[in-house]
Amino acid sequence: MKLWRIRKPDYRTDREERANNGSIKFPFGLPGVECCGTWGGCDLLDLQCPIELRKMRALTERRPVIPDELEEIRSTLRRYPGFANLGIMDLTPGMRFMPPRFSPPRIVDNDFLWPASEAPVVSPRVAALLGRSCPGSFVGIPMPECSDWILLIIKRRTLPPIERRSDRICSRCGRPNKVSAPTKLAIFEDMIPEGEMFLLDTTLHILITDRLKQQLDEAGVRNIAFDPIMAHAKP
Ligand SMILES: [Zn+2]
């Protein structure tokens, strides 16, 4: 089965890259943790950091904390609407919350902006196309700095490769117990979720189906690169 990774195009200079994409920062989120090694991911959560907690240093500094502190921060968050039912797998160390601080490029004439590789910001026409083609695959966060454009938070992801699957997670930090296999860009059909767009569990690369790729091609979208990825039938 043929899939495509979508990503920012290769630019000649950093300056050209910034001029095309702008920049984004995620000031709020969970710190990393000193448990099962010191670690923290960079998943995005489509929830707004509660306004009352935006001065809380643990949510603005990325300094790793010990597991007890992490649990305390998680329980504080769970007192707020939206966070109440989130378990340790939904509130992973290093995870970033909304709103981001987005500086759009001075001239916006593309369809995809890549201010960060994990966070594409798309034009209203791409947002509408994706809304029709892959409802349920993403949540669109409006970017007030760039009217009607949205930040894509992709909600579906592949299963981990078989050697990284584990029913046992560390009860303190949420890290799966089997994490020794190397992270690589390998995908098998039994890992693929429903829908037309999803994240590769190991690397958070954004993958789309061949069907969605054709629709984006027909729409002539700008400022995007596609890499073909083969999903193998069997590991
Ligand atoms: Zn742990």
C-alpha cells in the first residue's frame, strides 16, 4: 500500500525557510520527567492551557521533574474542563498545549506553512479540502495571527511497530516498557489506522493516503513536499 509523508520543502537557506513559513512557539505544556531515563515528547494537545495556570512555572519551563511532581501537575490540570478525564497516556511528558504563539510570514501566498515540522498551518481552502476528505483525522486550531488559517493537530496515529508494542507501561510516567528497538521509518499495513491522514507513531512523521495526495495535487497546493512511503504487507 502506497502512502506519502508530507513535510516542508527543502530550502536553500534558513532565511528562505523562515520567509515562507514564519515561526511558532508553544509556551505551555508539561515538563519532561526523570523516570525510565529522562524523557519528554513533543506531542500537541488540542486543548487550551487553563488561563489560571499560565503563570505556573512547571507548565512554562521545560526543566524535567520527578514522577511525583509530574503526577501533581497532572492532578492540577484534571480540575479543569477538558482535562478531567485524561489519563497518563493522554498527558505525556513534554506534551505542548494551546495556544501557540505564531508569527506568520510577512507575505502569505502558500497553502501550507511549516513553522515547526510537527505543526503545519494550512490555508482556508486546504482546511476545507481536509474537512471534506478526512473528517475526524485532525482538529483545526484557528490562528488569529493569520485570519482563517488553522493549525493542524493530527489525532490519528499508527500502531507502534510490533517490537515496540507493549501492554505494560510505567505507571509513574506512562512510558511503554519496551522501548529498546531503534526508531526507524518502517510501516506495515497492520499498523495503519482508519482515515486519510495520521502520524507515524515512532517519528511523528505525517503520513497521508495516495487518495488524499491526489486531491492535494489536483488542488495545486503550494509549499509542501511529498516522500513516497511503502507500507509492507507483513513485518
Ligand atoms: Zn517511568
